[in-house]
Amino acid sequence: MTAEMDYTLPKAERLCSQKLIDDVYQKGHRLLQFPYSVRWMVRPLPEGEPPVQMLVVTSKRKFKHAVDRNKVKRLMRECYRLQKPVLHQYFGERGLQLILAESYIHTEILSFHSLYHKHEKLVDALLKAAEKELSSAPAEEQQ
């Protein structure tokens, strides 16, 4: 993408606020793009915060061993990290913040290559869903 965009995942971009986590699960939208299930919501960008904050979740019911859950979360974070410039650019330009909670719902650990391509489709679907919501929101406010 751009030369100044870094591909790191600093602490500020990780979703840690319990209030925001509760909000995204209660008030946010749901998007299913197998093997990912995503809860997301958009809000105005607070001063000094990144345009995207994300949370990675794996189920203890599907992966009994912690090493397996950690591996899945590592793979998911890596897929996100490599594709985050698209999301940062889209929401940053609009002065919005995306709150994102990604869950892995498959019962098997897929290869990185497979997960990466499925994550690309997830990002595309997420941008389309966000565009649809953002285009309908101003129409509601005008009425």
C-alpha cells in the first residue's frame, strides 16, 4: 500500500476495553465468512486512537489444548496484520474507528496460505458491509 504504513500490531490496536468488547457483541453487526465469524461496529474516531482496534477469539470447546488455540490466534493475527493497511486507510480517511472481534469457528487448523486468502475475502465483505451501513446512516439522519 503506502510506504508510511507499518505492518505491526501494537498494543493500541488491540481491543482491550471491556466496555467496547461488550458493545461490539451486544450492539455490533455480525458477519460470517467461513472459517471466521466477525462482530464489528463503527464509531467516530476518538482523538489519538488508531482507526481499527481488533480482538482475536478462539473457542476452548473446539480446541481443547491451549497450544492449538494459541496457534490459531497467531495465524489470525498474522493474516490481519498483513491486510490491515486496507482497513486503516478506509476508516482513517473517513474519520471513523472500526471495532472488530474476529472468532475462528472451524474445528481444524487450516494452513496459513488458506487462512490468508479467506481473510482477504473477509476484509472485502467487511468493507462492503461497512459501506452499506455508512451510506444508509446519513439517509436516516436526514429524515
